Amino acid sequence: MERYTKVGMQELDQRLSKIVEAARKQPVSVYRYGAPWVWIVSQDDWQGALHEVASCVPPGHSLAVLRPRIEALLDAEGAMLAQLADEQGMSIAPHTLMHVLLLQILYSVPSEKQLYEQLNYNLLFRWFTGLELKSRVWNFSLFSHDLGVLLGSAMAVALLQRMVDEVLGSSVQAMPEFSLNLALLNSWVARHNAVGAAENH
């Protein structure tokens, strides 16, 4: 049994008010030249669709448990991240990309390209970074550039380290969902330590 109604353009023109009223109870698919064209859905159905990604994440999943503490730490450093984004002309919110970099560490994603691909189809990754089900992922060149800005900032990398140390800590060993790549984080930190040491000489 279909969970929606189909109508054509001619019928839509003739019976618009009745079709819109019917859409409050059941989504309506409008066809044009024999092919699906647009949907008419109620406000409740639309809001439900927007929350569809979140509904796919179990409440007890480690990311769902950790997320409030991660958000609190990022919010506390919001001014620093906003200033960095403004100075470096970032197109993507740094708050969002800090989530992306944390996912790369937590799940040992080996490259930016694979990280980008995961954001296109991995519902857990999309939920954690705030992408809705139908949201388009950013252009890869923008994505790569803005990640580079964050990784080029000693303050942003230090914040990532705090997120791992303070939020995850030793408890990460008891979270089988993750395959933590601390070597990747340490390489980012070491790069800035080396630059700092060179500048002091």
C-alpha cells in the first residue's frame, strides 16, 4: 500500500486547495510529463524528515553520549574559532569542521578525500557534524582549504587535543565503536611544536 498520493499538473491546477488539504494527512507526489516533479507535505512530515538523521543514531552510542561535552568545549572557544574563520576567510563554520577532524581521529580515516566521502553517505558522520539528510556536502576544494586552515592553527590543534584528553580521556578504551588514531593527532601537534621551537631560536 502506497504511503503517498500521486497527481498530475492538470489535476493540481484544478484541485489545488483540496490537494493541499489532503497533503496535511498524506504526502502528495506531483507528476509533470509523467515523471515525479515536486512533493507537497505537511509541516509535521517536513519536520520529521529534518530529524530523520538523528533518529538513526542510537541514544546510547558513544558519540551521542560524548556530544554534549564536546559541544560545551567548542562553545567555550567559539570566539577564538570565529576570529580564526574571519581572519582566514573560511567558508565552512569552524565549529563544524572541528567535529569533522575529531571524527577523523576517532575513526582513523586516513585521508581528507575519504573523510569527504564519508560525509556524503555516512549517516552517523552527517548527524555528528550537523548535516541534515538532504544537505549537500561542501565543495571539496573549500572543504580541503578550510580543514587546512584549522590544522594550520596551533590554537585549533591544541583545542582538538583538549577534546581528546578532557572529553574522551581513558574512557575511550571502553568504547568499541572507535578506532582511535592518536598518531595522527600527535603529528598535527608535533608540527606546531616544531614551528614554535624554530621560531624561538
